[in-house]
Amino acid sequence: MIPKGRPWKATLGATVRPDGLALRVWAPRARAVDAVLDGTRRVRLGRGAFGLWEGLARGARAGTRYAFCLDGGPARPDPLSRFQPDGAHGASEAIDPSFAWTDRGWRGVPLSRAVLYEAHVGTFSPEGDYAGLGKRLDHLVDLGVTVLELLPVAQGPGRRTWGYDGTLLYAPHAPYGRPDDLKRLVDACHARGLAVCFDVVYNHLGPEGNTLDEFGPYTTDRYRTPWGPAMNYDGAGSDAVRRWAIENALYWVTEFHGDALRLDAVPSIVDTSPVHIIAEVKAAVAEQARRLGRWVWVVAESDAHDARMLRPESSGGWGLDAVWADDFHHGVHVRLTGDQGGYYADYTGLADAKKSLEEGWALDGRWSPFRGRRHGTPTAGLPPERFVFCIQNHDQVGNRAKGDRIASFAGLERQKACAALLLLAPQTPLLFMGEEWGELGPFFFFTDYENPALGRACRRGRRAWMREFGWSEEPPDPQAESTFARSRLDWSRLGRAEHAGVLSLYRELLRLRRSLGRAPAASVAGGKSWLGFRRGRVAVVANLGNAPIRNPYRGRPLLSTREPRFGGPGEALGRRLQAVPPRSASVLESWLLS
């Protein structure tokens, strides 16, 4: 998708030129296409090959509002709009993509050094915008994370959105700020050594403000996703839809200097083409990264447990760099909560977390009660950093009835014990915003649909989801502004000793992680309530139960999550550690198993 001999540039949409605004749009079924500028001026576009329409609006410039009318119909935003100042239903704004970047020497962060921090722009700070997030970047640097992962920022309906109901995937969500504000955030991250990962959604479009199918066959009724029609990547007209998705990936990497892409719900992308669309996205991004001279990696969110996603194309794989591997979370979660509804039916507890530490995930072709069939493939030969682990993320918190975090349902002490496992394991760790201080406030699923019918359907869907997991609680109304407001982080907790202690622990664990380099895990051991492993010069053992366990490792104690400096109820470290107290983890300078 990148022509040889020149850098990638967008091929469709509005391009600001000295003589006006060059417009190109794909509308293969249209008989006539007009561009409407600033609500009054009309420019008739000319028909080109392959369903393309193009023209020049002389005198128009950056900041001009424009929309397209197909066959005399209503004005619609540009499918490749770079900005929607009045929201998903309004006109597009012509944007000059040039920006005074200061990151010329930036090369990115290799996956082997990635520590991901997942943040939702609207609820991360009191300001709820890019600038508010930017004010707190030093907090992330001091914490020790290396990658800021933003929940989707593409334009969706209303002001409040998780980001997964976007309809105009090239336009940063207007309530968070203008495109240049997002670029300033990325530039500021790079100045501090932080990479930026954009979460992108190529499996479906949101239900409100979606007019792309009026332009061409972007979606198909041959497949369905849990959220509506699937994208048309393999039917009639799919060449242009594939280009739309591939160029979107290149857009975030090139115009916004993104360092990584997280692809949402990849198993919901159905493509029977000889080369899967995701493999093609990865190949295009890799080529652009080579041209730009920096690391850019592509990560799949997937519950398919399909190692082919990570295998090279030469071996029949897709060549992705990493995959979200939730089995570690699920094993820990089942041990902490006893949940067995929904996909938790496939997990028994820490035995699954143990296998994940050893192999990346637990479901490697074994029987899945949730699916009623065998599921997954083995992961032999794949390095551990290619599996992204967490103990909570936006889905695992926000899709609970109470939106409760691990600190709420398991307590701070057990969270700290789990954090020791997560942050010292060789897999790539992901933190969810606020986790680093043990945030107790909820993070809910929220929406802001203008269509009342969609709001009602969303409420019904949330109730059905809770029943599937066996939760009887009534979830809060996702459409209520209070649901969104209650999801904001409470930064004032950092002024309380117990939460400041959790932050100190996370900082110390990440400092220790850096010292271990790429050392693998070994001697992974565990029981019903505990789990431990050796890695490099240290051993870590976490006891999630209510009674002490014998310490299985020899060596000098380095830290305990119960120490007062970490807000814990315990004493300072002794010279030996014979037993690991309940609801705690200990780290030793050792490589010997007792």
C-alpha cells in the first residue's frame, strides 16, 4: 500500500493546497457528488476510475467546513474526515496536517522494554482532554511505564464514549481537543521517552453517525459482530474498504507519530481473502516504520488463542508483534472472586495463571466449556514479551456490573501481591489507569447516544451481559452523565498513605523489572492459593490465600508487599524468609528452589 520511492500520504479526503482544497471521495454507487463548503458553496466533483470522485475547491483553505452530497441527498461528513468540530453528525473541517514536531531523534520503544499504561482520555484527568493528560505525563515517567496506550480516540457520538463506537476513524474525538492538541500530547510523550500506542477499531463501526455505507459497501450483512454488521474486507468493493483500513493504520503512525497500534477484537474481523486484512495492515505498518526509521509494533486484542497471529508470514502467520493474552488475568480473577460465568467457565484459578507464565496462555487446544469445543493452539517458540498480561484493563473492569477494580473486590494487599507477579514476569505488562495507586473508584461502561432507541438498546444489552456472567446487580445507566462522572480517576487518593504506598511499590517493582532485562521465567511453581517463579537473579512468590505458606525459594529477601513503605501492615524485612504471609508477595535475591 506504500508506493515505492516516496513516503506514504493519504490518498483520499481533503488536501490543503495553495490554490484551494483538493477533494477525493470513494462513492462507487453515486451518479453525482457535490462538495458543500461552509454550508453554502457547492463544487461538483468529477467521476474518476474505480468509483472515485474528485475536484478542487478554489480558494478554500484549512479550517473550511465541508461535506459531501450524494445524488442530491443530505450533506454527509467525509469518510476520511480529519476533524469533526461539531461531532459525528456535523460537517468535516479541512485540516493542514503539518505540525512543528520536536521529536526528530525519536526512535520509539522496542517491545522488549514495553510497559503499557492504558488510559481513557475523558476520565484520566479532571479536564478530560489531551491537555489534562499531558499535564500528568511526568507521573507516568516517574512510575516507570514506557508506553501510553490510549483507548480509541476516533470520533464517535456525543461527548462521552469509550471509543469503540467510532464512525469516522480518521478524526480525533472533538471533545478531547483538536488534532494539533493530540499531536502536542504525542510530542510531549516522546520528549519524556514515552511511546504512544493508539487503540484502533477495524471490526465494526458505531451505530450512530455512521453514514459510510451511503458512500460504498463498507460493511456487509454476510457476517455479524456482537456490535452490528461486520466490515466488508472480502466481498464486492472490498479493495477500497481494505485501503481505507490500511491507510488509517498508516495515518496514525505517520501524521500522529504513533509508536504502536492495538487492534480491537481481531477475531470479529472476518476475511476469506488469500492475505488477511490484518496481515496486510501489519506489513504496511512495518514498511512505513522502516521508512521512518523507528520501532512501530502492532498488537492484537484476541481471545482466539491462535498462535498464527504471531507467526511470521513465511510460516503462514500474520506477523503481528504481540497479542493480548488474558488467560493470566482470568486465572488470577477466578482465584480471587470464584466467578464461573461467561468465559470464566474455562478457568480454574492459579493453575491457569501458572501455565500462562510458562506458555503465554492456558487454552492451547484443550476443552473449552464456554465454547463447547476444543480451543486454542500451542505457543512453542514464541518469546514471552509477545504476550501482553494484565491484572485489570478497561474491559475486565468496565464490563463488570459495579465497574469495580481489583482493589475494590480483592483489597489493596492482594492487588499488590498480584502486581508483583505481573511486573516481574517476562511477559509484557499492561496497567490500567489508577491501578498504580490502588484506585478504588469504579470505571463503568458509558455512552452518549442522541438516538433514544439506541440508548434503550444499550441498557438492555448491558443487562443481558450481566446475566450471562451470573451477576444479579443492576448496572448503572450507560447513558447517564453520572455514570461517566463516577468513572473519573480520583487523584486525591495519592495524598493518603495506603495509596501512596501502593504507588511506591509499583515504582520499585518496575525499577527491579528494568534490572532483569530479558531474563526468562523458570521454576514456575504454585498451589491453589500461591504462585511463584524465578527470573534472573530474583525469585517472586505471591500468596493470595488467608494463611501463611512455606517459602519455596532460598535467598536474601529484597522486598515484601506488606512493608510499611508500601502501605502494608507488616514489619521491615528480616534476614531470612521462612514463610510468606497471607495476602502478600515476597521477592528474594535467589535462584535456588528450596
